[in-house]
Amino acid sequence: MEFQQLRYFVAVARHLHFARAAAELGISQPHLSREIQALERNLGAMLLSRENKWRVTLTAAGRAFLPEAQRLLKQASDATELTRAIANGSGGRLIIGCISSMLGNDGFIGSLLCMRRSYPRVTVEVFDSTSFGLPERIRDHSVDLGLLRPDPTFYNDEELCCEVVCNDELVVAMPREHRLANADHISIDQLAAEEFIMVSERLSGVFRKFLFNFCAENGKFTPAVSGEINNTYTALRMVGAGLGISIVSSSYIGTFSERICYRRFTGAVPRLPIVALRTVDWENPAVQKFLVILRENIR
């Protein structure tokens, strides 16, 4: 049994007329008749009752076979369409691992919405991650795309493709009762005597190194770390409890706002890039589709 024969049978069943079905299919009526007869021989059942040379009706077997033939043709069509969609990036699955600050970035969220509207057959899975461990998951292809802080080693790794997607402005988060809470802006040197709450170096080494260098170069001090945690949300909860201050992405502004105020920096403003990381050999066209959208939306 061939799919072409199924198409022929469904066309005849629709018209109940060989000549009209043949005209629709763009084939000769004798060829159509031969293909239907071959299908009936293959099935071992008569599907059509040929009342005269032109007019036909469905037999009981034909009536039972018709919805099954239609189902098989639809499955074949759906499988073909899905395969083509995956091949050109308009279908399939896209797995994105990103640091938590990206989850609050309006450009990133807007890109996800645009991706859904433009390519509804692509299932996008996003999970919150630290920069630690994410490159390894990208290398073993369990993650298609990573959005994280840039490690200098990325640029010298021939397995990886790395591009900056935005420069993330950092702000200071402090308890609402903090002595600097009424200031419109804060210079980094004003924080020299503060106790900092930070994500551990093991989980966020690039961020820690950048912040320590920024404080040394622009504030002439080394941050005193009073608490180390494993994610920024925990750091903010500790800030809200009055246990210290933290430097975070501006995308967190407004989080726990009943207990925390956020202030931008004046003078030297810390900005730390976020990069898109993927492997050069992993062929998921949906990655490129999403990156095109992300470049248009993110700032």
C-alpha cells in the first residue's frame, strides 16, 4: 500500500466519480482506476462498488477504510511539515539557560513573546542558572543557548561561539532604612565601609572579579563580604533583612521593593556584558531564529 494510492482513493471517495477525481489529481482516468484496483488487491477487499463506468459508491469496507486513509495521510503530512519546520528553525525545541538577571530583562522577555508569535511550533524552554556549569551543558548539547557573564576563556575556545548581546548596568541594593537611601545616585567610593552580600565566587566568579576590580579602580577599596549565597534572590532577601548591601543587575529594580531601595551610580557606572554562548557544531536552526529576535529587542 502506497500513500499515493491512499490519496487517489480519498479523492474518488470525495467525488464518487472517477473522471472528476482524475481531473482533480491531474492524472488519467485509466491510471486512477488501475491504482485503486491495486490498492484493493493489496487490502484484499473491494472499496468501491462500480455501478457504471463513471459513477461509484463506497462499499462497507470502503466506508470503514476512508477515515483511516485520511488519518494516515494527515499523519504523513504533519510529519513532513514538522520535519521541514525543525530543519529551518520554525519548529522543534529550543532550550535556553540564562542567569537570573536576564529573566527580568524586558528585552529578553519581549524576545520570548516575539518568538512565540513568530514561530509557534518552537517550544522554548528557559531555565534559571548561574554561570557555573552552564558552559559544560552547552558543550554536551543538553542546552542550545546560554545567556551568561563572559568568561575570557570563551573567546579562545574553538568549540564555542560567543557574542555580546547587552551591557548590563549594575545598581546598588540597600535596605530602605540605609543611611544612603535618600540619595538620588551613589558613587562607588561611598560604599567603601559597607558590608557586601554576594553570590559565591565558585558560582559567579566573573561577576565577583569584575566587581572587585571596579571597586579597586574607582573607589580605592576592596569590598568586605559579610555573606555569600548561591543566587541573587537570596542576596536580596538578606539585604531586605538589613544584613548588608548588594550590587545587582538593574533588571532587579523593584524586587522586594517594600524592604529594598535601588540606586544607580554616578560617575563611574559599572556595566558588565551578558553574552550568548553556543557551540559551533550544534545545528539547531531555532537558535539563530531566536538570536535575530534577541538582537532586535534587547538593549
